Amino acid sequence: MNDVEENGTGAIEKDEQFVSEGADVRPNPRRQKLQEAIERATMQSGEADNVRAVQVNMDRSGAEHIDAQRVTLDRSGANSLLTQSAELTDSGVLNLSGENLTLNASSAIIANGQTLNFSDSRAVILGAGQASVESSTIGMLAAGEITATGDVNSTFLFGGNVSAGGDVNVSFNAISAGVLGAAFGAAFALVWKLIRR
């Protein structure tokens, strides 16, 4: 995906290749000619800046941005991932967005999908139409329907229908978060009034 080439001055030049179905990739004239982009991108123990393909499989690899219909990450990571369907195993992503997302023993800062299966994983913000969560820790969970099994820990929980087969520990739900916010606002206003005297 990335070609790193040393020029005559000792500096290293890094070129970026987008992988997209049916598109031609224009090579750097100083390096070996690149083949036409392919429908499937597979990486093992490699790194890429941007990857665009119909299907992406990564094993012990990393990428800045991935845009694909189907993504499978195994012990890999990405800064942002936009997909229709993704399966992450022992992987991490900063921003994950798609329709059908499955995370196993993985982590995400922000994950947003229509259907989300989250098992033994961690997230800061998790949003979904339907979420199935098993033995995970989540900062803020917002979903229309939530099915929880195992121990699920969340600081904030906003959900329509919640079905729990295990312990769901929530620090703040929508009502308690509102009460806490109002109490914090009132305390701040009182302290501010005392300081201004």
C-alpha cells in the first residue's frame, strides 16, 4: 500500500496508493510500476495511509483510513473506518462507522452502526439502532434496542428497550444524568455568585 523510497539526498519519500475497484493507480516514475488497483486488499504485517476497496482483510496491520464494503481486522488498527460490514478481532479503531459491526476483544473510541455486536470489548461512545453487548465496558451507550449478556459496565446509558441476561451496571441513565447536570449547574451558579461578591 505504501511505497517508501530513499532519494539521492538521503531523505525518505513516502507515496500513497488508494486501492479502489476498477481505478488506475498512477505510479511514481522513480519506483517500480504499480499494478492496477484490485477489488480485494489484503495486508499482513503492513501499514497503509488510505485503503479503498470492495473487501479489506488486515492481519497485524494498520491504516489511517479504510473505506470498503466489507472489512475484517485481526490484531490490526485504523484511525477511521467506513464500511457496510466490519468484523474486528483483537483490534482497535478511533472512529468506526457502518451498518453491521462486530467487535470481539476490540476497542473503539467512537462506534456507530445500525446493528452492533460488541463482545469483551471497550468503547468510549457506542451508538446503534440495535446493540448486542456481552461482557464489555462502554463510556456512553445509546441504542434503540439493547440486548446485554454477561457483565456490562456503562457510565451513561440511553436505550429504548433493554433486555439484560447479566449484570448491567450504569452510573447515569438519562434521568440521573439530567439531575446531575442540573445540580452541577445550580452549584456552579451559587459558587459564581459567591465569588462575584
